[in-house]
Amino acid sequence: MSDLVATSGPSAPVTVLLVEDDEVIRKTVGMALERYGYAVTSAGDGLTGLELFRDGRHDLLLLDVMLPGLDGIGLCRRVRESSLVPILMMSARGDSLDVVSGLEAGADDYVAKPVDTAVLVARIRSLLRRATFSAAAEEPPKPGAGLIFGDLTIDTDGLEVFRDGEQVALAPTELRLLLEFAANPGIVLDRQTLLRNVWDYGWDGDSRVVDLCVQRLRKKIGAERIETVRGFGYKLRR
Amino acid sequence: MDADIVQAARGLLNPRSQRWKIVALVAMASCAVALAVGVLVHRSTFDRSMAIGRERAQNALGPVVDQYRRTGVADPLSVQDPDAMPPALLRQDLEQVGFWYDDRRPDIPWMWAAESVDGHVIAVQMEMGSELRSLQALDRHIVEASLAVLAVVVPLAALAAEPPNRRLRRVARTARRIADGDLDARIGTAGRARDEITDISSAVDSMAGALQERLLTEQRFTADVAHELRTPLMGLITASELLPESEATDLVRDRVQVLRTLVENLLEISRLDAGAESADHAVVPLDQVVEESVRRLGLQARLTVTGDPVADTDPRRLDRIVANLVANAHRHGRPPVEVAVDGTTIVIRDHGPGFPGELLADGPQRFRTGAAERGHGHGLGLTIALGQARVIGAELTFRNAPDGGAVAVLRLRGRTRPEG
């Protein structure tokens, strides 16, 4: 696990859109992230967040779940309609409804408030690594340019996925998950392995993240392609 | 499904089951009706045959008496010797015709008729055997018919007892499911006629509804409290991280950390108390989970592993339990803290004064720590460890080592790795 710092050259700082209604959190998290070299734009409610998202280019979205007006889950869904930008949700309620609906709406990962800046930055980096890992070309898999699984074709160089010849738009985490499966075709991968390899979590990771991302991936590449092995995990059908 | 069949069979064989009580009641009622009808029919038939017997005897006596009056000679078929007559007949006032049913010989009964003519008693007797036999045949038929009716009614009653029995079993099954935590379980009474079983069913259903409502309210409240506490706490934590380094900053950060731990622990306990937690099982290598848990804690602990321990458990909750136990050993005990993983058992011990007797007797109590350690912790860590152990179906026990030191033993539910 090389500790890739988000590509923070002076020319192109990584831009984070922070949508959070609590003013203190918005200010302090913004300041803390700026110390780590990120450029932060922030909004205090969902609709402003959506406007800011549409106006500019953002490398990552950091969304609170409870927001006035358009809430974090609704905002996440609206963003996903047009964009595959990495989305990290923050939830203070910590009940599973928040977590599950956020991930279902298309978020890549979630953190529970309160979160240390160091942990938040680690999650952001992990997510950005997934988004930019074609550039960081030291990750698996490298068996050949095109992998074919039934009607599914994965171009591992261009990082494009085609189903029946039509391109499928995958969010970074979904793509990273699919590549993890593709590197181990026909082998059952348990949730803990996927959590570690795709999300950079240890044993304390929440395996619902895996389940919900697999669900989203299935919707895009066909439900039968990824098989559930009850009690163990998932495998990609050849 | 199999369990249902076994339960149904057990119900069938249980002599105390409602089914057999209903069957016994129906059988008793049938027997009582048969007995009453039988007695009435027997009595009326007997009375009728008596009347017929009297009439026949009187008809036979009439000509004999007439002849005697006319000629002074009695028919030789009649009886004139008073010694041959039943004494009870002679005791009657025989100025008019008297009758006596003579059943002194039970197989051959006689009907006597007698009249006194000028002080001379003349009697005739008629054999009543055929009447007796037809009465006996009638009794036999009544008994046979009753038995035939019982043979039909008893199985019918057993069958008729099945639908209410099945409904009652469903009530019991649903109540057990609710007790096991499935608060969505309902019996359902829609479209049923109102009877006692529908009453109890809807009572159980509304009880489950009320329970669920209360639990949901409590969960919502806990989640709202969590939100209200964590939001300012997160601002505080992030702000304290932005402060310039100084001694005062360290103090602030330390207290913020204490506050954070306390809030998280309280929220965790309220979630555990609400019973809303469910384990997220996975087959994991125990040694790795424990090792990482200790490492992340940043505390010293000597880890010994026997064999290649694997368990089917919830790794996040296991991580919480181990971290809380190790942290507790450091806070209240003395190093070295030892963590031993053997099979599905994890033993954590320290070399301090051991658990206080109160804890060993009553288990961990929130906000009650030994007087000597007051101010060091809130007694929440062990409560949480115990609660989480319950959620993952593990057994957590506390004892003191004979040579001093507190020992916490966590026994996970055993399961071996399915392949190799």
C-alpha cells in the first residue's frame, strides 16, 4: 500500500466539494482539508451543492446525509445521474438506514461522524486512488488488454467496460471492484478481502459497503454475472 | 417445515392436547345422549309390553271366570291353588282383576291375572319370554347404534379440532418469532369470523405492533440524539486539530478525546439496549483480527496464537470487544497484558489486582467502577464488550487468575473452515 498523496502539484490541486449544513464542521473540515493540500469548495445545503457541482469541476464530493432542502442522499442520486465522480458520505446518525440508502444512491464509501481529519483524509485518498488508478499503474490486473466474460468486455488499458458492445459507465469504486473480480475469475472473494483490496479497510470495515456496491455493479453489468456464494462472498462468472 | 411436522406429531401424541380434550368431551356427550335415549326407549317399551301382557292375561281370565260362575268348574289350564300363586298377587284386593308380573325366574317371566269369585281365587298366567327377548334385542341395538355413532363422531371431532388447533399453534409460533426479535411477524386475522382465537391473535398482533412502535421510537430517538451529539462534537474535534501546538492545545485535545469516547460508548450502549443490533457474520482468521485490533489500539499486548484459529463471527464487533478488553486491562490492571487465541477462545489477562469482587458477582455495571479507580473510566467498556458478545452469540466471562490479575475469557461460537 504505497501512500500516494493525492496528486497535489501547485498547478492542479485536487478539488473537493463539501456539502455540510453545520457551519463549524463546514469551516473546520474545509480548513483541515486545505492544510492537506486540497482545494475545497463548500455549500451549506443540497441545492446550493448541486448548483456548485454543475458549475465547476470537482474531483471528489464529501456529502453530509442530513441537509436542509435536498438531502445528501437525494443530492448523491442527482449527481450520479450525470457523473461518476467519487462520493464520500458523512453520517452522524449512524443507523443503518442512513448508511444503506447513501450507498444505494451511489456513494462509494461512508464515514461516521465524528471523524478525525487523518481518517477522513485516508478515506479520501483511498477513494481518489481508485478514481485515478489508471495513472498509478502499479495495481493488478495486467493479463492483457481485453478481458471477456460472456457479453462483458473489459478493456484493462483504457479502463472501459462494454456490455454487448455498448459502453457501461462505472463509478470508480464499481470499476475497481469489477477489476478485482476480473483478476480472480471464477474464484470466490469474501467481503473482507474485497474490503481490504478495494476500499483499503481492515477488519473494522463495514461489509455492507461491499454488498451495496456489488448490487449497483450487477445493475450495470447484468445480475447473473456476479454470483453470490452464501456465507462467503461473491465470484465473477466466466 | 420438518420442525412443523415434528411439532404436529408431538401435538397428536400429547394426551393433554386440546384435540384429545375435545374428542373426550364429544365422546362423553354422545354417550350421555345415547344412555338417556336408551333408558327412555327401554322404559316405554317395557311399559307397553306390560300393558299388552295385562290385556292378554285379562282376556284369558275373563272366559275362565265366566265359566266358573256358570258351572262352578274352573278351566284346568287356570290355577286355583293359592300356594301355586305368587304371594304378592294374593295380597292384592282381588274383588276386581289383579295383575302381577312375575320375574322371579329372570329368563322366563310370567304375567299373572287373578280374580276372586266367591272367595275362591282363580288365576291365569301368560308367558312373557318373547317380550323380554325383544326388549333385550332392543337394548342391544341401542348399544350397537351408539357404538357406531361414537366410531364416526370421535374421528370427526378429532378432525374438527384440527383447524382451531392449527390456528393456536400459529399464534404460539408467531409469538415465539416476535420474542426472538422478528417484530414484523404477525398472525393476521383478516377475513376470519370473530371467536376467541381471533381475539387472542389480534391481541398478540397489536402487542407486537405496540412493541415495534416503541422500539422504532426508541431507535429514532437514539439516532436523533446521536446526530445532535455528534455534530457539535465533530466540529469540536476538527477545530481542536486546527489549533496551534501548545500545552493548552494538548489539554483541549485530550478532553475532547475523552468526551468523544464517552459519547460513542453511551450511544453504543443505547443501541445495544434497544436490541436493534444484529451481527454481520463472516468467516475470519481470528489471530489477524485480534492482532490488528491490538495494533490499532496502540497499546502493548503479548499475543500468543495456538494453531490456525478461524471463526464465523462479526469481525467489527469482535474488534470492539477485544479493543475494550485490552484497553480495560491497561487502565485498571498492570502490564504485561497477554492475549491468547486458541481455537475459538480468546483469553485476555493482565497482572494487576484483578477484577473487583462486585464485578465478578454481578457482572459489569455502567458508571460503577471500583472505588480505588474512580476517575479512571466509566465502567462502560466492559458493559459494551458484554453487550457486543451477546450480539455475536459469544460467551464472555470474567474471573481472577490464582496468581493475581484479571482474566476475561471470550468463547466464540465454534465453526471450522469448510475447505482445508
